[in-house]
Amino acid sequence: MERRLAAAERRIPELEAEIERLETEAADLRAQLELPEVATDYQRIAEISEALESTEAAILPLDQMCLR
């Protein structure tokens, strides 16, 4: 049990770095949605929205791992 806990604790910095990367990516995607040239391109809105949803979905389990 202690080994698992120690291994998990060693992974926390790695997980936090990945969360930070994904949050930066999500912020970039949100900023893209605000661009006038994107706002008028429904196909591009759909693509960015899908990428944003996927990125946000990837953050949640990582957050949960850090909280354990």
C-alpha cells in the first residue's frame, strides 16, 4: 500500500504539468472561438468546440488523480 502511495505521490508533479498544459490548450481554443474569422465559420466552430470538449474531458480525470 505504501509503495502505491509513494508512486502516486511521485506522479503528482507530472500530472500537474499535464493539467497545466491542457488548461493552456483549452484557453487557446476558447480564444480561437472569439476570433471574428472563426465566429463566421460554422465548420471551424464545430472543430474547435469538439477539440475544447475533448481537452476539458481529459482534464477532469487528471484532477481527480491529484486529489486522491
